[in-house]
Amino acid sequence: MAALTPGTAPDIRSAKRLVVKIGSALLVDRRTGLKQGWLSALAMDVAEAKVRGTDVVLVSSGSIALGRKVLDLPAGVLTLEQSQAAAAVGQIRLARAYEEVLATHGITTAQVLVTLEDTEDRRRYLNSRATMETLLSLGVVPIVNENDTVATDEIRFGDNDRLAAQIAVAVGADQLILLSDVDGFYSANPKEDPTATRFDLVEDITPDIEAMAGDPISGLSKGGMKTKLLAAKTAVAGGCAMAIMEGSALRPLKALAEGAPRTWFVAQSDPQTARKRWINAMKPHGELVLDAGAVAALRAGKSLLPAGVIRVIGQFGRGEPVAILSPEGVVLGKGLVRYTAVEAKAIAGHRSGDIAGILGYQGRAALVHRDDMVV
């Protein structure tokens, strides 16, 4: 991603990898159910982005709201069991709706259901990240939602704003768009304070900016401005710019490109730089000593394969940080390892094609992938 001149906003048409979060109120009407016309128009926006060469991930609310309508559940707060039942009914309908509208543009979709635990546990995080990367490399548009059918309060995000930010960072997106029922970030709640003004651009999330965040807006969505600001902090720290805009108009992404009201939160670095900085700050749980050939391969930008490892030191689990050393013991960098210490010791020095025979299952070819490494 090219560096922005201070004071300028990103252009959605230049996004390399785009995550779009869709709120429940945009997608589901309390009385009539799914807003088919709006969803079909959004599919046109997605198709246009794909034609430009942009990878697209959709983080969609709406499964509970949609399932609630189908099941004719009463008004008011649902019990946990009712919410999970509504999600189970709504998820399949929501996935089918996206599949149908995007298939008309020749786009394949995939449903990805996650919980907070999936992003906090490094092993699950790496697995889900690898799956998303594979889907995107195949031209698929993943439809992501919180797995409401199994998530309880202690393993919930609680809102899809923060989920979208976590997904954006995980997949290395350079732009995140929150389609909401407000047209940006204001100095105060505009529904309560007529003097409130909208920020077109936020280059630094200061304590003063944080103090301005109000709370919720619609009856269908759970994410107020505080959650959107938390999402912005997560996104920009991961090198991803984030926009908040009102999304009820048909073709909202086209409207954003054409100058619709919005607030952009600007990232100070690109996703790759931010991720490398994050990995570099971790304390290693073990060490991998390489042979000369592996050292040369890493310096050429390759992943670390088991064949290039001559010694494994320490105890570590999958997804944990390890130091990467030269044959002489010089630290070359750090990386997130894809195998436990026991597994790494078993496959060290062997070809990737031998992994299944040694471990009894088909693992990943790389011991440390280049995207999870700082050299």
C-alpha cells in the first residue's frame, strides 16, 4: 500500500484487500425479513471490486435477526438458547442469500464461522488465517460471522465491529469498511447534540477522540460508537485503514468511492510492516537452528521448511514464537511456528513430503511460513 500524504483519505478503489462489515439493520427488516434488493446491490459493489483485482471479505451480521423473523420469536431480549436457535436457523439462510446474489456475478462464496477464542488462541488463529488466505488466493469471497450457535458470553466478541477488525488484521487487509446506520464518527451523538460535527479524517486516536464516543443507535445492532472506535484502534494498529459510513443506500461501496459522507481512520503503516512489528515484539519460546542452505533460502524470502532445521531447542506449542538461528548460533529473526516442539524435533531435517509418514497425519509444508516470520 502506498504511503498516504498527511491529511488525505484512502481511496477504496486502490484497496488490495478489503474487509466490509455489514450491520444487521442494513440487511434485515424486522417486519419483512431479508432486504433482498439491498443485498443484490451490494453484490454489484463486490463484483466491481473483484474486477479491480481487490480481495474481498464480508463480515456479516444478521443471522440472529433473520432467524428470529423466521421463527417468529417474541419482541424483546432473547434468552441465550433462543439467540442460538435463531442463529442456527438464520446462518444457513444468510449464507444461501450471499451465495445466490454473488453467484450471479460468477463469484464463489464460503461461510466462515468464528468465536473470540479463535483469534486469541495462536494455533486456531494461524489455522483460520491459513484457510482464509487459501480461500482468497482461489478468488473466493469469505462470508464471516460470529458462531452464535456455540458462542457464550465468555467466548464472544459481542459485536461484529471488533470481529471485522480482527479479521482485517488476520488477513492483512489494507482497508476495512463498517457499513452502519451512522455516516461517520462525530464529536458527540448527533441524535442528542445538534452541534455535533463529523470528522472526515482521524489520523490519531487520541484520548480526546476516545472521550467523544457515544453509545448505541439501532435496536437491531449491538455495536455503538465505542465498539467502532475499539475496532478502529485494532485495525490501524494492524496497518489497516478503517471507514465508518451510513450504508443503507444501494451500492454503498460505490457511494463511498464517489465521496459519500464518512470518517476514515488512517493507518500509520501497511499491514505487512505492522504484522512484522507484532511478531518481532514477542518473546521466543524456543529456538530453531538452521543449516546454511535454509539461511540462504530465508534471506531470499522463502518459508522455513523442516529439511533446513538441524536442531530444535526448547518447549513450544503450535503458533508460538521461536527464534531462528544460523548454524553458528547467530539470531537471524523470529517466527510463529506451525508445529509443537515435539513435532518439530521429529520432522527436523526431513523433506516436507515425509511429514505424513513421520507424524501420522498430513501437516503443513512449512515449519514457519514467510508471512509469519521476521528476518
